[in-house]
Amino acid sequence: VQLVESGGGLVQPGESLRLTCLASGITFSRHDMSWVRQAPGKEREGVAAIYSDGGGTYYADSVKGRFTISRDNAKNTLYLQTDSLKTEDTAVYYCVTGDGNYWGQGTQVTVS
């Protein structure tokens, strides 16, 4: 199983990034998926989640209205559109299966 994130980078406050997670080795369309972030010295935070069929989503209050999770099951790909980024969004962002069994290696987002 591989979950490979990409799209992170260094941006200024107010800017946007689109994170991508490409899945392989799993039946992607059968898995609820989520994005989890971890900032230095802080606990992991689940920021967004989406049902396997894309029919429902969840957002942490800290990102609601600024981040959008989506997926393309035909492409085995999960997305996180991050808009109006704030310095407190700086973290490593991980793509995770809904059961928590599989994690990607993470992509760094730095807002400064």
C-alpha cells in the first residue's frame, strides 16, 4: 500500500495550495479518507475527511470555510484545496485511510 502526498510548499498568508494524495495497493473507492496535520510541538489534528463515495465531508473548525476535501475514485486520488492560508496552518499534512491503518509520508506546508 502506498499513499503519496504532493503539493506542499512555502507560501505567504492568504495564498492557496492544492495537496494531492495518490493511492495504490488498496481499493481506494472503498475507503473513507482523511487529511491529518501535525505542527512542531503540537498534537496531530484531523482537518478534513470524506466518505468513500464522496457523499459526505467533515472539517475541523480551524479550517472550515477555507479548506475543501475532494476525491476522484477513477484516479485513486484524494485532494485538499487549502485557501486563505494562515501561519497557524504550517504543518506536515498526511493522507490517511479512514480506519487509520495507512498513512502517507506527508507533505510540508509552510505559511510565512
